[in-house]
Amino acid sequence: MNDFFTPIRWRQDTLQLLDQTRLPVEETWLDCETPEQVADAIRCLAVRGAPAIGVAAAYGLVLGSDRFDEVSKLLGTSP
């Protein structure tokens, strides 16, 4: 039996976030396939706590990384 629980999980190129606005009444997961969806989840407080927000934001970068062919474009800087 696995007693490990996490409010964030990665499944088949999709970030799944536990919607903390629905707790403790129900367990609802949000499927995020774009960085915009991750940002919306953070804004609406579905993700709470600085560590969880940081991890979710990092995954948001991963979801959006295919949009950039160079690190400088991702960071908005010139080489």
C-alpha cells in the first residue's frame, strides 16, 4: 500500500493539479495542458502554498517549452 500523496502529478504530458478550492468536500483534479491553464489554476487559488505554486509554475514552463526554440526567446533576452 502506498501512503504517499501529492497535490501535483504528471501524467502523459498533462499536469494534474488537486483543486484545493474544492477541499474538503470533494477531490477534484484539474488537467492542465498549457502554461495558461497552470497560471489560471494558480490565480484562482486551486494551487496553494509557496512550494506547490513554485513546482506548478515550473511544470507550466515545461508545458510551454515547445513554443521556444532558443533559451533567449524563452527568457525574453537577446544572446
